[in-house]
Amino acid sequence: MLQFLIRRLTGAVVIMFLIGAFTFFLFYTIPQDFAELSCGKNCSPENIAVIRENLGLDKPITTQFWDFMVGIVTGRDFPVGHCPAPCLGVSFSTGDFVWASIMDRFPLTLSLTIGGLVIFLVLGLASGLIAAWKRGTAVDKAVSGASMVLSSFQIYFLGPIVLGIFVYQTGWMESPKYVPFTDDPIGWAYGLLIPWAVMATIFTAQYTRMARSTMIEQLQEEHVRTARAKGMPQRYVFFRYAWRGSLAPIVTILGMDLSALLAGAVVTEFTFQLAGVGRLAVDSSLTKDLPLTMGVMLFGAFFILILNIIVDLTYAYIDPRVRLA
């Protein structure tokens, strides 16, 4: 296990370096003077020259790339002050350090992602298990039919409908907002309840069908039939043997859906006017704030890599037959 973790972390470092290099050279091949972007409109040539020198844009591109990559590990010095590691540069539009801007928005995006993840996993797996347990009955048909209908919805379609009904028409709930968990846990959950419900609705339908199909498949395995033949209780066989085996493919799909979850959080932030990392990425693209856009891309890639390593470790724990090689 330790060797596997070391190999995966080493591979993650290599992948992050390649992503950083690709992102850096991709953006710096754009025929645009970054000093002009940072200076804004009606900027004199003298000011542009000063900004170009302060940002290091007068250096060769290989030197700029080296300074950028080293700054991620050790930090860098800018005219606005020292940028501690991991330093992803200085925003053109605000003059703030990119990492600080991302960390200021990240708690909201993390809350959206984790909250939606917990809800749709609990509801999806529970519904799928019930449908598999009651296979062929009216309960199974109702759960399967509901999942088919809900899976056709999209966040940008379902979100305004939920807002219109529960916020604007009935007034039963307030508009979604973010309250730090450490300040008010109840307010944190209440403010994000509608976005969580909308995100969970989309993914719950998918995982309901997945849990049902994998559970039915596991019930046909030889070891499950053998347990039944030995006279073990149906519930014991269902949860002790079939349930654990059905989790392995679900965890695999979850690892691939992590990026979709983050993308879903971006759409959710725009739908409910929440200022998270996704909103920051789009705003930086619209304002041509390239250091901020690059920083968000690298941060997203790092986040997904770490989550996938966790999923691999979870997969090996769920299914002891898997050897981490």
C-alpha cells in the first residue's frame, strides 16, 4: 500500500509539472501583451514598460517558466510583496496573489461538492438497494421510472424552477448563500440546501440505476449463490456478500465523475449566484486575467488528482481481491 501511494504521488507530481508546462506555454503563446492587460485602458507606454519589468515579462520565456514553476515550490518576490509558496502569480485585475484568491473562494466550492456528494450517494445507493431488493415489484418500477425522469434534468433547468417555487413564489426558503461552517453550521447547511438538492437530484438518478444494476449482478455471483445454498438468511447474504461487491464498480465510476462534480459545482454557482472557484474561473476568463485563469486550472487538476488517488485506495479497501500494482 505504501509503495503504491508513493508511486501515485510521484506520478501526480510529474503530471502536475506537465500540466503546468502545457498551461504556461499555451497561454503565453497568445498574441497579447500581458502588461497592457494588467495596466488596463488609457495606460501610457511608460507604465506598460514598468509593469512588464515588475512582472518579469521582459525576461526570456524559458526564464519566466522557470520562475513560475520554482515559485510554486518556494515562492516569489513581486513589487506588491513576497508571494509565499505555492505561488501562482499575481492577478492582473485585482493585484492580489492568485493562491489567496482561490483559497478565499474554495470553501464554498468544496461545500457545494462535498454536500452534494454525500446527499446523492446516500439517496442513490439506498434507492438502488431498495429497487434491487424489491426487483420486479411496483417499488422497483417506481424507483427505476423516477430515476429515468430525473436523470434527464439539468442544473441550469431545474435550479431556476426550484428557486421560483420555494424562494420567490412561496417564500418558504431564502435565496442560497454561503455562511462559513465555523461561524454557523446550521446557517451553512440551510444556505446551501437548495443547491445541494438540485445537484443531488441529477446525480442521485444516475447512481440509483447503477446501484440497482450492480447489486442485481452481484446477486448472481457464485459466492452469493453458495451462501444462499448454505441456508444463510437473505438479508445477511444481501448486505454481507452482495452489497460490498457492488460498491467496487460504483467507486470506480465515482472517481471518473469527480470532474463532472466540480463542473456541476461551477454551473450551480452561476445558477444560484454563488461566488466560488468556478465563478472565479469564468470571471478571470472574461477579464483576460491569465495568471488567475492558469492558477484555477492548475488547482483544479491538482484537486482531481488527489481525489482519484483517494478513490483508488478506497477501491482496494472495499475489494481485497484487488492488488495495488
